[in-house]
Amino acid sequence: MKKGIIVVSVLLLVLVLLLQFVWTAPKNVTTQASFKVSAAAANRLLGDTAIWQKIQTTTATPNAVDMKPVMAGMGQVVLRVKHEALDTLSQILLVELGKDSVILNWETPLPASNWFWQHWQQRNHAATLQAAQQHLATQLKAYLENTQQAYGFNIVKGQMTDSIVVTKSFETASRPDLPMIYAQLAELEKFASANGAGFTNPPMLFVQTDGQSYRTQVALPVNKWLPEHPVYKTKRMVLGNNLTAEVTGGQQQIRACFAAMYQHVADYNRIMPGIPYEMLLNNRLSTDSSKWQTRVYFPIME
């Protein structure tokens, strides 16, 4: 009799444990992380398949979980997740905390299961996906918060330091070549030196086109206000905030830097109170274009 009671009790205990195992099987996998980037930047970059591929290639995702974005926009990213026999969709929701901060809420639902073995697999999938999501969230944070990675250039926020510049503008039918640009800078330097001015930074350059002609402005930062002149204009710069990035290389690299910085301005919804420009850190006339050193400036308002 006692033996029968013990057997029944053990069977009931096993049954209870099995039921608890089934009832408590995970239904989804969730991960949360905070990023110091704008919601627009996070949404755009997280929807880029190349970024996910790069991160998963350079930093192996635990247990070979494969994740690829299939849709991005309106503050959410949908991923296709594959691991062994599991093939499901995962969703990332971005919650904007401010101009440059977001919370990432990442949830992957697990398929319903009816059998003990399926529940066991579900638990294994949940543990694997949890580790993978946490790993990838950490890698994505490092990637997105690094402007060199996210934009291709080290974009730095700072303050304008040049308060006075002497400038000259001219218009041409085609893009001005280097001899023409440096000839205009030589005129400015001669005018400034003749009036006792010193130079506080390398030359500045801005070229824009309307598709018909090119309008170019060259400038030299100086340490004093210069007399009025019909051709050379002395201007006072607004000492506000700016974004800067340094570039090594010719026009292709410089154009890529401008494009990246315009994207950064758009991602963070910044206002530009002035024109962007190049600062020529070395002499382009005596240097191969692959060795040009340029600092690109974008004036911004917070």
C-alpha cells in the first residue's frame, strides 16, 4: 500500500514538473539597449543589410544565428532570424529619448509548441537567441555611436575659433583649377600682409554650382579687421558650434565627406546658419592629390 502511494506520488510530481516545464516555456526573447544616436540615424543604419553582415562577419554571433533586416522605417526594424530549424521574424522598436538618444526594444517571438521535445527545443532557441541579441545589441551600439563607422569619417562637434576672415568671391564657367584658386589666395595674402594682418589658420575654400557656372569663395583667417576694399571683403564669423571632419585624399574623398556630414546634419535635424567649407591643411599645388589634407567645417545651431 505504502509502495503504491509512493509510486503515485512520484508520478504526480513528475507530471507537475512536466506541466510546469510546458507552461513556463518561453514565448519570446526580449533585449533592451540604449544608444547615443538620433532616432533617424538608428532607423536608417539598422535597416542597412551591409551593416548587419559586417557586424556578424567581424564579430561572430553566438551559435551561428543569422539575422538580416527585411523592413525598416517609422521607428521599427523587422529582421529575419534563422537558427538551425528556426526561421522567424524579429522586431526592433526604437523609442526616441531626445535629439541624440534612443532606446532599442528588441523582441523575437518563438513558435508555439505542443510536445515535450518541442518545448525543449524552444528553451534552447530562447537561450541561443538571447545571447545572440545581447551580443549584437552591444556590437550595434559600438558601431552606431562611432561616427567613423556609421558615416565613414570621424565627425567631431566643436566651436568656431576664427572670428575674422578676409574673403574674395569669383565666378567661372567650369570648376576652378588649383592654380586659379591659389592665385586668388595669393592676392588675399598680399592684401592682408600689406595692411599688417597676421594669419591665424590655413586657407578656406567653398565651391558651389547651379549647373551652369561655379561660384567660388576663398578666405584667409586673420587677426585684425582690414580696411574696406571693392574686391576683398573682411567678415566677422559667428563663434558658434560646428562639426568638423578631416580627410586625406582628393576631390572624391572630399565630396564623400561633405555627403556624410550633410547626412549627419539631416539625421540630427540640425540647422546650418552658414555655408560649409574646406580648410586646406597643406599646399595642394605641391602635393599629390592622394596626400591632400583637408578639414571640412559645417556651422551648426543646437
